Amino acid sequence: MKHPTAASAAGAKDWFRIQAAAKTDDAPASADVYIYEHIGQDWWGDGVGAKTFSEQLDALDVDTIRLYLNSPGGAAWEGVAIMNSLRRHKARIEVIVDGIAASAASVIAMAGDHITMNRGSELMIHDAWGMAAGNAKDMEDTALILAKLSDSLADTYAARAGKDRAYWRDLMRAETWYTAEEAVIAGLADEWVDAPAASAAFDLSKLGFAFAGRAHAPAPRIETPELPSSTEPGNTNRKENVVAYDDLKAGLRERLGMADAAASDEQLLAAVDETLTAKADITTPEGTVLIDSTMLADLQASAALGRQAREEQDTTRRESIVHNAVSEGRISPASRETWLAQLATNEEGTNALIGSLAKNTVPVAEIGTAEEPSEADSLYASAWGTDTKEA
């Protein structure tokens, strides 16, 4: 399918084209989609519009879509819409950057289930642009909109390559250009292929970019190790190998306690050798023994039970000392708790002190009883006296 511009049908240009391959019994249905223009249609119908693109894309009943990109970007919201229409499609999306994927085109590239950078291709990310006319409030509102839009674009890169929004916003503010290899190392693409690349065919110096392509831009800030370059035509270099090796080095640094993230392979190997040597020299100090953890736990539990039994025996013995002292009249019952506390502090000395106290100092047996006479006894005594006789 082809999409003509709003100009007259005669001599109309193709701003994007879709070529669907017929499905056979041996291969699933697929389609090739080419975006070789600016993103977003202008007043003259030039450029790739999200509405027309998504309508034709939705009509494709295929299993795989190969999207070939060569665009300097354009309208950010149009790029976001095209990206989401690709992501929404049921087909597997394979993005191939033939020449340049800059600005909004780099956002479209993030829709790929797999992203390939052809030899000589470039990718660029930057903050969203905009124009406004009006008072200071209008300008502030526009700045806020652009900041939020840039945050959304940064989240798109972060979802693809990792790291947080702030990391990508810093790179976007600086307008960062990537070669094919650099895009893979940064995580924005999956592989670069040493195959002939299409010419960008755009005059980047007239697009308002800070740099007219990667050749005129500083090297991007990439926080991953460099990959070996491909030496044979047609060879691919995948980021999976880099990510796995990077994770391996990070794991080694963590286990070795190395804080230097830039430690070389030689430094890591030296640290490993040092650690292994140190472990080999470790011996059990004299007077100590190694013990199985389960056995240690059993011993600790048994010791706890022994301490509890000993404490119960001590309590019983001290209570017996105090009980005997009260029974023998050495101490008063009211002072029982005081003597128990003293025994708990110094049992030997307190026991000796109790033993030195005289017995029966405190009465423990009844000396006699006294009862008040009843009223009848009092009347009898007043009449007959208090002498009693046996019957």
C-alpha cells in the first residue's frame, strides 16, 4: 500500500510505503514498512502523518513487520502516536535503522521488538522543541508542556535501555548522537550489522539541531564497556553478550568488595587471586574447634534448659533456708522477702548470717490464750464467786 500526499494525485510523493508479502504455507505473513521522511504532515501534505500511517498499519494482517527508518524526526506527538500504533499491532516489530533515526524518529524506533542499526546509521535523542507566542504565563505553560513531553520521551528510552528518567534527560538536554555501535552499547538498539547503509539524504545543518550529525557531535556518555567491533561483512554484534559480561563484572566487583566500577579485567583477576590465596591461608586458631550449625543450636538449647533448671534449684534452696529460719524463730515472717533478696545477692554470706542468729528470738509457739468471760459467767461470778469445784 502507498500513501499519497494531499497534493494532486498526479506526481504525488510517497512519504512512507508499506509492502505486504503474501503468506505461504512455509512462511508467516510479513510486511515491509518504510519511513523515509520527516515525522508529521505539514500544510502541504509533506511528511509522515500518524493518522494515515496507523490506518494503513492496522489494515495489515501479518505476523512480522519490518520497519525501515531513515528520518530526521519532526513532530514529537506524531512520533509518539506512530510508536504506540506499532506497539499495539499484533505483529512482531523489527526496526532497522538504515540511515538516521533522530528526534521523533528515535522514539518510533523504540517500538521495535528488535532494533538493528545498519552500518553507518546514527541515532539522536534530544529534548522536545516548541514555539509559543503570548505573555509570560503563556511561555511558562509552554515550558511546562515541553518538560512533561521530554520526561515522557525519556521514560521511553529508559524502558528500553534501563537507568532512570534523570539519566536520559541529561543526555537529551545535551543532544546526544550515537553511531550504530554506540546505540547498541547504550542499550537503545539490539545489534548493529555490517551491511551497506542507506544515505540519510537530509541536510541536518538546516534542521536546527545543535550538531549536524554524529561526525560533528561529541562522543555520547555511555556507562557500559566497549564492545569488540565486527571484522567481517554481514556480521552482527549483539548487546546480549555485552550485558551478560557487564553483569558478570558487576557481580565480581560486588563479591570482592571493589568500589571502583572502572576496574579492568586484570585488576579483577588480581583481586580474585588475592582473595583465593587469603582463604587458602585461613586455619582454625588454637583452642577452637569447628562445629556443625545444627549441633551448635542443640547445645545452645540444652544449655538454656540447664540454666533454667539451675535457677529453679537455687530458688528452691533459698526458700528452704528462709523457711527454716522462720520456723526456728531466727527471723520474722514479715522479713521473708528481704532475706530472700539478700540470699540472691550473696547466698553464702547471708546463709552464715542467718545461722548466727539465736533460735526462738522470734516466738513461734503459743505461750497462752486469753478469752473474755461471757455475760453469764460474769453474773455467776458476782453471785457465787470465781472458785470452781469438781462435781
